[in-house]
Amino acid sequence: MRKTFHYRLYPTRKQANLLLAQLEECRWLYNQLLEQRKAAWEKRQQSLGLYDQQKTITTIKAQRSSLTIVHSQVLQNVAVRIDLAFQAFFRRCKAGEKPGYPRFKGKNHYDSMTFPQAPSGCELRDGFLRLSKVGVVKVVLHRKLEGTPKTCTVKRSSTGKWYACFSCEVAQPKPLRKSKQQVGIDVGLRSFATLSTGERIDNPRFFRTDEKALAKAQRRLSKVEKGTPERAKRRKPVARIHERIAFRRLDFAHQAARKIADKFGFISVEDLKVNRMIHNRCL
């Protein structure tokens, strides 16, 4: 069984610049591998696979020396991401859905990198995370890491914060307290959820709480010309408000789900086809 652990990172300014440089190199490699696949099919009708592209990374590194600042396994994982993007593309084509061909990543649109064989390149020890070619980064360990780490993803948020996400192999999960109580849950719009016991969970509507602050920040942003340093500066308050709303929603949903899981032994939720409901103007 896999279990994930998220931790907040506090890199120094120098370490943050190194992480940004590594993300930029990963973005460049992603676009390069995507161009390889696109050109191979258009010119030679050849489909490149994952291992075909991973073999070419050594040659690409010889031509672009700046790729050496990134751990080798992280570069290999970039090829894995390209392969997953094309797998999803072909799956949508077969299902008759809108295909959505994989896109090239623009500047500041590549926000994470993965170490696929943790702790190789990323070792958590004594409250610090040792990242390859970055150094020792301070971590807030709000809970103890359990099991055996398998992968580690370092991510940058829209507000410039850094996080580390560990995926760990846990041998035996801890079972919850047994309960014979049963409950059915109806998720709504006016109320967050209504239980079959008659209990109603109100919708806190976090967006409405910060609606005025968000509108003010967005008005200030709209008055600045695109592409200027001032616009990049005013974009940060908008991102912070959106992040705060997202955090509050996630925390509320997690606490509500935890209370229900602790109290009831059998939980039933209605199975809704949300995608079909979206196309119904009456809903």
C-alpha cells in the first residue's frame, strides 16, 4: 500500500535559485523530447517509445552542458512524463473523446520534478532534506515519515512556495475503530452534504469570504500592462488569495470526511455522472 506525505520546504535564496534553474532545464528537456516525437512521426512515420527517448538523454546532455545541474534520474523521469502524456492522448483518441495533443511547456509552466528512486538524490534526515546538487534544505516535519520512501516530488506552488511529496510503501495500514453504524451521504449545492441520519453539513463558502479581496487584487492586476515586472508583482496577491481559498476547502473537506469515517462503519454515496450533468442546462 502506498501512502503520501507532504512537507513544506524552506530553501535559502541560493537554493531556491538552483531549484528554479533545475526546473527550467527539465522544462527545456520536456519540450525537446516532445519535439523528437512530433518530428519522428511527421517526417518518418515513426513512433518513439519511452526507452527510445531515455537512450537519447545522454547525447542531449553532451550537447547541452547545463543539464548536468539536474540529477540523472530526474531527467529520466521527464521522459516518463512525456510517455504518460502520449498514453493519455491515445486513450482519449480510442474513447472518442477530445484528444488534446500534448503541449509544449512555456516559461514558468513546469513546476515539479520527481526523484523516482528515493532516497537516491533526495534523503530525509534529521529534519532536513538533502537534495542532489542543491544541498541541505530545511523541512517542516509536521508528522513522521512512515514506511519505505519510493519516490519524492519537489514542487513549486503558484505563490513561490516549495513542497516535497514522498510516496512511501507501507506494509500494514492501521485499521480504524470498528463500527456497525451505516450512513448514506447526499452531496448538494446549498449544503455541503446531508446524511441519512438527518445531520446536515453546511457549506462554508470560502470563496464568498474572500470574494471582495480577490476582486480588489484582480482589479489592480488588470490595470498593469502585460509582460511588465509590475504585472508579475501584482499577480502574486491574486495567487495567494486563490491558494488560501484552496487550502481552506481542502482542510474542511478532509476534516468532514475524517469525522464521518471515524463514526460510521459503512458509508454509501450516490454515484453521479457529473460530466453528463454539466451538459444539462437545467442543472
